[in-house]
Amino acid sequence: MEAVLGLLCALILAALLAIVLASVVLRYVFHTGVVGVEELCIWLNVALIAFGMPLALNGGLAMRMDLISRNLPVRWRQAGGDVFSVVAALVLLFGSHKIAALLGGTSPMLGLPEWVRFGLFGIGGGLLLGALILQRVAQGLVMSMLLSLVAGVGIYLAVPHLQVAASWPPSLSVAIVAGIGILLAAPLPHAFLAAAYGAIVLGASLPEPAIVSSAVSGMSRFLLLSIPFFLLAGGLLTVSGAAGRLVRLAETLVGHRRAGLAQTTLLTGVLFSGASGSSVANAAFGASTFYPELVRNGYRPQQAGAIIAATSVLDNVIPPSIAFLLLAAATSLPVGPLLVGGIFAGGLMALCLAVAIHLSVREGAARPPASGEDRRLAVAAALPALGLGVIVVAGIRLGIVTATEAAAVAAFYTLALGIVAGTRAGKLWSAFRRAAVEAAGIGLLIGSAGPFAALLAMDDIAGAVARTVSEVGGGALAVLLLSNVVLLVLGLVLDIGAAILLLGPILLPAAVAAGIDPVQFGVIVVVNLMIHGLTPPLGMLVYVVGGVTGVPVPALFRAVLPYLAALLFALLLLSAYALVS
């Protein structure tokens, strides 16, 4: 099943890339186009997410928090989280069927029945349930799976027949139920979907078909196609060897300084950020590339892992940035100015991290300075990879291409680099498969946040925030203080992507009303939430590095404190700049 679905997802991603590139060529070379291309791509992206759901059950993008479950016996460790996964799968399966039965008409652009797009999610829900059962049977957890299945089916069947009077808003009910799911190690998207369904008992006004409809609508945006393309660009950059040339360039520039190897890790993170757009990708790359060398040169394992995790934060700030794409999709802010703001913010964060590394690492100069000729050769070798970020940012900022088109061009560019470098076809294809699976995981998260966001809007949470800001003065300083506190607190318990999707639209109107530049505020939101890649309990980047290196996660959380302080100082400077500009 995994092999077939992986092949199917990779083929869909390849088809998406070919269609968008063909559209770019038709528009800019032949000054024409094909009607319905954007809608076709949106439908294919929904299919990619639906078929990729089962493949995102495991790994970092499942976004499981195992602080409680890891203390349970192995046979029961997944049981609680699996209940939420079963409920989520059933909601997708039967909710899609119900909404498909209600829908009529056809897509005016594609000529296909409208129910097909929602029916894809029903297929995805069925595949998700099947994959979950097969995985647990393969792990020998038959009894645990049976109990989870019985409990999940029972909850699903009971919800429509139960009603409990609650005095709090339905969105708070969703947050509470989702929080329980997260504590039980349920994948975050599954916890959101199951919580939105369970909140019907507490008076939530979103019936099952509306949950599926809001989820599919949330991911049905052409801009979101940028995400799989940027993930593909980062993967192709790594397998083609271009990422290794970035490492060599960084080494020639700063390898001779105090804490030279750690500074090389940081500078490579800055350079790699201009290509991948994914902090998870950089964390995995750095953990496999730099961690052995850092430990071999006398760094404590937890310090080496902490440095890698901290430098990986920059990937979702320095463009191309998936976090900024999510924010733009959630708030309708312009992508180009956000990316330019990310360059400034990322540079400031990198500078603060460089100072923190200099002060916290005792390693002296590890090697003699590189010669001018070595540096010139390193720059020449790395230029193709460095050019990727320039192409993306300049293309979007100058209005030459849209964000999605720029991402497609970036993916094609890195594919060409791989072919020219003689990379084996199997490695290139594995990059397509990995990017497709990661994109499916992120896409499901975007969709699962849709019902929660709808309930937040119904409960007028944005209005409540605006009223709170007004009560504390309503000025720019009050808005920034309140926003940063809200983001710092809720970011502890929300995934970064979910927090951007949920909190961005709530906080932005208050910031605009207070006279804060919306783009600068958007940059502050992303920087604030990206810092939570290093904070417990969800600290995704810490978990990724710990998973690759084997260093215990609690030890990494302690070791990352100096770098966390440096990033918080950078956030303070960015907030001060927003006040005075």
C-alpha cells in the first residue's frame, strides 16, 4: 500500500510541476494560456493530500507529542492517539460521502462533478483507516488496535445523539478536545478533525459535512501549491550535491574562526534557507551532515544537536519560506513584501545566533583560513545553488511570476542541477516521493485547521482580541505586547503551521487598526512562532534532530536555551523596529 501510494503521490507532484511549468511557458513565451489550469492544479493538490494521508502517519510531520504516551507499556502506547485517528478517518470517509450526496452541478472550468473533489477526501479517509490498522497489526499491536477501533467507532456513532449544555464557546471545546488528543500522541491534524467533530456534542454549529467542506476549502488555494514545489526544490538540492557545495562555501568563509565548525553550521543554514524553505528539511540535513563532525571535534552531543536545531529555525524565515506562504494564504498579505521582510529578519536572527555560538562554544580556531583561491572556487561551485533564492525572491517581488510559478521554476531549476550533476534517476525520484509525502502532511494540517478557524470566526474571537487591545490602550505598543504574549504562550501548545493559520487572521486586524505595518507584523508573527520549533512540549525541530541523532530530547531542550535566548532578543529588536518605523 505504501509503495503504491508513494508512487501515485510522486506522479501527481510531477504532473503538477509539468502543468504549472507549461502554463508559465505559454503565458510568457506564447502570450496565451489554458482556461482552468489553476482549478485543475487545485484538484490535483487535493488528490495529493488525500492519497498521501496514510504515508504521513509516521515521521516528523505526523506531529505527535509523546511526553505522556512514552511512559506507557509499548502495547498501549499508541492506543489513545489511535482513537482520535479512527474518528478523524471516519469523519473524512462518511462526511465526504454526505457532502458529495448534497452537492450538485459541475465545475465550469473542468466539466467534472463538484462532488469529486470532496469524494477524494473520502477515499483518503478510508485509506488512512486501512493503513492505520495494517501498521498496528504489522507491529503486533492487534489488541490495542481492536480497542482503539471499537472506541473510535463508538465515539463516532454516539456524537450525533449526544448533547451537553456548555457555557463556553464551541471553539474552546475544540481546543480542549484537541489538546487531549495531542497529549495522547494523536497526529495533530487528526486531533483537530476529531475535536471539531466531538465538539458537536458541546454545541458546535459545524455538522459533519461542514467539517469536511471547510477542510477541503482550506486547502483549495492555488498559492498552496508553492509548498510541495519548494519542498521538492530543497530535496533535489540535497540529492544533487548542490547542498554539499554550500557547506564547502560556508567552511571557507568562517571555518577558521572561533567555534568555526559551529559557525559553518550556522552559515550553511543561512545559505540552505535560500533554497529549501523548510526548517524540517534543514534540521534533518544538518543532523545527518554536521552532527557527526561536531561531536568528533569535541562538542557535547546535546550542544551539537542544539546548534543544529537552532540554526534550522532560519529556514522558515529566510525566503523562500513555507511559513510566509501559509501566512499569506491565511491573511491575504502580499507574498513578495513578506519575503523581503524575511530577509531582514533572518539576517538579524543569524547575527544573534552567531554571537550566542561565539559566547557558548569554547572551541578555538579549528583550521587555518582558506586562501583567496579556495574561496573563489567555493563561490563558483555554489553559485548555481545560491542563484535559486535570487530567482525566487526577485521573480515574486518584481511581479514577473506568482509565488506558485516561482516555486515551480525553483523545483525545475534544482531538477536541472541534479540532471547536469549526473544524479541517479532513483535519487531524483526519491526526492519527488519525499516532497509529495511531506506536502501531504502539511496540506492535511492546513485543511484540519479549517474547521477550527471557522469556529473561531463564529465565536468572534478576533473581535474579542480587538476589544481586549482597546481596553489596554489600543496603541501599537499594547498590540505588540499582547500579540507577542499570545503567540509565545499559544505557540507552546500549537504546531507552528496551525498557529499561523489560526492566530494570524485574528491578530492582524488589531495590529492594522493600531497603525502597525501589516507586513512587519506578519514577519513578527512568523519569527515568534518559528522560535517555538525549539520550545517544549512540541518543539518540532528538537524532535527532528533528536530522532536523527539519537540524543535524548530533554537534553536537547536544555542545551538549546542560550540560542533560544538569542532568538528572543532578535524578536525584541524586530518588535522595537516595528514600533519606530
